[in-house]
Amino acid sequence: MEEEVLRRHREETKELRARLLAVRKAAKGDKKEKKRALAEIEKLENEMKERHERELEQLKENDDSGEKTLAQPPKQSRAQRRKERKLGEAKEREDRVLAEEEEDRKTSQRHLEREKLKELLSKENMTIHDIAPDGDCLYSAISHQLSHEKMTYSAKELRSLAADEILANPDTYVPFLIDHESGHGPQDIREYCTQIKETSSWGGQVEIQALCARLNCAVRVYQAEDNQPLLFGSGSKTLHLVYHRHEYGLGEHYNSVTVQNK
């Protein structure tokens, strides 16, 4: 009897975890919906744990008294079971519709952004060269661009160059690291530069500007919101990057470009 109860508990726990994974996937990108769904799952999990504990305690009491049957919950009427089933089905339909709408919205944003970028690049005989979304995307994209100039730099080496430039000229870069909403910037510029060097922290416009200074180059960044690319720095060579807002669920992303054969 105890083994049967424990097996049922394991199956119920496995089913709830599968539900949790499905909720996280369905609510990806929608923080409000994800928070609501996770709160509901947490409530169900707590209720399940309490019920499991009660059942095990009841089983122990029955074993101690020589009884071999587990107290069963009150039997529901057919009407109650039908009502609960309908409510459950309606909730599943609602969750499925919300998840599909969210997925469609994000897919649409990604598609429209990429099509706009392809249009902008085609005017200059270029196409998108995809870079892995691993936190090093900016540095990997610049590394790819430098390879066209017969210059070999790894993402790690470019991180070091950017950090060294910012640390050497803090007055130039710190003002651009201040958050406009909170008014706060990094408390320790050395710590900020250490993060650039030693972690997979995402790079942005400040790091682009720093690399322009160190590499004596200009960088043009294409984005769907503007018909003209953003221009950073100046120098003997010009690198080309593509900026995506909606390419991946984790946030912003940089790609490189390649010149199309005429």
C-alpha cells in the first residue's frame, strides 16, 4: 500500500513539473502572465505537498493500528466532476490562446525587424551574417568584421581592449554608463571593466566606442528603426554591424554582415 501511494506521489509531482515547464515556455516574454501562471503552479504545488504529507501520515496511522486502507477523500457527485472538468478545459483553452497570441506577436516582431534590416542592407549589397547569441555577440560580430580586414582578434581579446580603453579614459565613458531613469551608474569603474573582461556580460554602444578608439576604426550599426545606420568613431577602416531588438527572447543582439556577390 505504501509503495502504491509513493508511486502515485511521484507521478503527480512529475506531472506538475511538466506543467511548470509548459507554463514557462508558453509565457516566455510576458512577465505579467508568467508571474500569474507561476503563482498558480506554486499554489498547486503547496497544496499537493500538504496532501501528500496528510496521506503519508494517515497511512502511517493506519499501519500502526493494523489497518491497511487509506482514508479516501469524500466522493464527488457526477455534476461536481462535470463542472470541474469544464472549468479545467476552459482554463486550458484560455492559457493556450494567450500563449499562441504571445508567440505570434513575438514571431511577427522578429520577422518584421529582420525583413526591414535585410531591405536596408540590400541597398548596400550586404546581407546578415548570423552570430551566436551567447553574450559575446557584439565582440564576435566585430571579430568577424575584422577578419575581412585581415585582422585576427578573438572575442576575449576584444573584451580586453574595450575594458582597457574605458579604464584608461573613464571621464570619456562613465557619463554614457549612467542610467537615465535612475540617474545611477557603475559604482566602481574597475569592477565594470573586470566584468567586461571576465564574464559574458552583454556589450553595447559604450564598448563599441571604446573599440573604435583602440582599433582606429569606424563602426556603422544598422537597426530597423532608422533608415540610416548609427556611426561610431572614425579611422582607416569601417566595420558594419546589425542590431536586433527582437531576434531572441533574451533581449538585444548583434549580428555581422557579409558582402553579396554581384
